[in-house]
Amino acid sequence: MPREIVTLECTEARKEGKSPSRYTTTRNKKLQTDKVEKKKYNPALKRHTLHREIK
């Protein structure tokens, strides 16, 4: 199974003392060996922020 489910968590919310937003997505382990980073919407901060893959 080359695809795996990963969780993305907001990087800016914890710095500001708010609850981090989380999203789930999939990635191809063979082609994408780095951690996933995407800009997603954080409803607590009411703006788009950088979300990184967590374990």
C-alpha cells in the first residue's frame, strides 16, 4: 500500500494560545518522503495558516 493517511496540524495556533486545527489527508510514501506542508484554513484564527504533518 503506497498511500498512507497523515494528520496535518496548524503551526501558528499554539504560539497564540488557541486550539490548533487538524486535517487528515493522504500521501504517497514512495514519491513524497518529506513531511507534508499545506496552507489550510484555521477557524480559531479565522485565516489560512501553514499546517504540517504530525505523527
